[in-house]
Amino acid sequence: MNPADLPRQLKDARQLARLRQLRERTALAALREAERACAQAQEAIDNRKAVFARLQRERDALGQRIVNDCVPEMGRLAAYAGAAVEALDDQIERTEYALMDDEDALAQAQEKQAQAHQAWQRAVAATGAANTLVDDTRKAQRQVQETMQEREAEDTARPAHARIIS
């Protein structure tokens, strides 16, 4: 290691560390975005499940009304009751399919989040390595400076005639 190269190496190491920190911030932003996407996908599932439960309750209540309240007039209300049940069944079926789509979207969002987390961890490791390089380069530079100062101190401490002989 050439002592004259150390200042340049330190400058390069610092620049590398700054670049790694930028990449780490970018990876962290991507991770946060992926986490938001997962939260939104989970919220969509929760909302869809609530709609599904509401539709099921409506269908059950309609069935109870048909059986209990509409029996005397079933001949006249049969077409209406059948259409209402059919409409609720259709909405329930569509909600089930939409819920499956939402679950698929959540799985994809979770996969992207896992990938973003791994990318962020790699960026953190690279930043740590770059910071270690900066620290090691600083230490080497200090060691070289200390060694040079020790040699200068030894040279000034030697008697003048001993320096000529060496």
C-alpha cells in the first residue's frame, strides 16, 4: 500500500459509502411502498369479507322473511322473492370471486414485499461494508502518519554524527 495513495483511496471509499447509502435509502423507500401495498391489499380483503358477510346476512334474512312472512301470499310474491334471492346469490358469488382475486393480489404484494425486504437487507450490508472500508482506510492513513511521525521523532532524537553514519 502506497502511503501517497491513501488520501485518494479514502476519498473513493467515502464516495462509495455515499452511493451505498443512497441505494439503501432507495431500497428502504421501495420496501415501505411494498408494505403499503400489502396493507392496502389486506384492507381490500377485509372490506370484501365484510361485504360478503353482509350479503350472507341479507340472504338469510330474506329467506326467513319468505318462509315466515310471505307464506300466505307466496303465489303472488314468488317471482319477486325468487328474483331477490337470485340477485343476492349472484352478488355473493361475485363477491367470492372478487375475494379470491383480492387474496391473489395480497399474495403478490407479499412476494414483492419479501423481495423488497431482501433488496433492502443487501443494501444495508453493502452500506456497512462501504463504511467499514472508509474506517479501515482512515485507520491505515493514521497508521502511516503515526509511523512517519515516529521516524521523524527518532531522526531528530539521534545525535547529528549518528545520522551521518547511517
